Amino acid sequence: MEGMTVPTVTFNDDREMPQLGLGTYKLYDEECIRVIREAIDLGYRHFDTATLYKNEEAVGTALKQAMDAGDVTRDELFITSKVWHSHQGEHKVEEAFQQSLKDLQLDYLDLYLIHWPWPQGGLYNETFEAIARLQGMGQIASIGVANFYEDVLKDLISTTGISPVLNQVEIHPGFTQSSLRAFHHDNDIVTEAWAPLARGVVLNNPVIEQAAADHEATEGQVVLSYLMSKGISVIPKSARTERLKENLAATELELTAEEVSAIDALEGQEGFGRMFNDPREFPGNEE
């Protein structure tokens, strides 16, 4: 397990990112530090956080401890964070970014995202332009977005003249957003799935269970392998050592074309579909 090589995806700015990383939503304090240290020992190098998660200080502490111990170098790590609605806008985003950088105890971020488009606020274009200026100052390597849909992506690209390197969105079996992914492909944008396991909801399905049995794998590994086979980056979250190992090992599982087609067929079936907030509506007129 240790030393396992995770495949990478290549951005439109020619930088690379490990295709599988660790999501840190709802990981806090000592647990967060422990999980990240364990993940690094296992071979994880890609870590995803956000201002909203209120754990950037713990993430930063874990990363610093690992680097000080010689377990990993900064160049080996890929760290993502995101700006929340409250700091969208030309004059607010830099404050949020600098706070994230301070809390993470880093000199730069590998990737910085707008967390949600918040179309009602109408500030995503100027926010992205401000992030691009921070990139120009050398404090952010790559810039992207999260939860953007086709209409706001088109507006962002036409207005700013910049195509984000990545869009992190809800994707899991039964809800793979094929039209959005087609737009991403046409505009050289990497698709990244948050909640790729739909927080466990999609695992208890006969199609996925059969594939897991046939490969002597877990249902979670089948789902992650399925998404990665489509070129999608995944950032599953877990606090359990065994699950961290299992998720990482999904990079070595290869499903058959028939198994992929069977999981594809879950699209639109009852019980599947979007399970979380719709970015066209969330968060409405609130900041």
C-alpha cells in the first residue's frame, strides 16, 4: 500500500493533480490531524479543504508535522481550498484567501476554487478575476470553481476570458452529470466529484454489489473505480484507517466494460439523482 502511485489528471495550464485525494469535510481538530498524517503515510498527496469546513488550521498543522518529520515534501503535496459566499467579490476574496493560506501554514495553494457560484449574488465573475490576480502574484498555482453548471460556466469563461482548470461538483452513480461533463471536455476542464459515494447511499445496490463480489473488492472501491474510469477526479472522505486504505486501493481496480455499462444504467432510476443542494438555487438570496 505504501508508495502506491495514484494516477494523475492534467489541467489546461499543464499542471498535474493526483486523481484521487482525501476530502476533509467534517474532520476536525485532533481527528483531522490524525487522519491526514495516516493518509500521508499510506500514500495520499492530494487534500481538499475549504473555508466553510472550519478545519484549515488542523489541516495545516497535520501538513506541517508531516513535512517537519520528513514524511513528505511540499512539492509532493497538492492542496485545495475554496472561498465561501461571504467573501465573494473583488474586495473580499483576497482577505479570505490570505486567511486560508495563514491557517494552512503554506506559502501557496495548488488550487483555489469558488465554492458555489451563488448566481443570486452575481459576484462570481469578479471573484474569479480577483483569484486570477492572486494567481499572477504566485500565491495560487491553479484556479477553478466548484458546483458551477453550464450557464454560469459559459458566462464565467466569456466574461473573464479564463477557463477554470477544474469544476468540483456532485457526481456519483446514478447522477454523473453527462451534459456538464461534455461541456467540461469541450472546454478542457477537469471534472472532480465531491461526495462520490453519495455518503454511502448508492452502495447498497445489486449492480454495485455484484461487481464488488466479482472483483473481491468493496462497493466503495467499485464506485470510485467507476468514476475514475471516466477521467473524473474523486475526493472521498473517511476517518477510518481501513477505509482510507480501501479508497486508495481503488486506483488499482479495473472494471469491465459490461460492469461500467451496468452502473451507467442506474442513471435516472428511482432513488438516484441529485441528493444535495442544487447550485441554481443554493443559497438563494442569503450570504
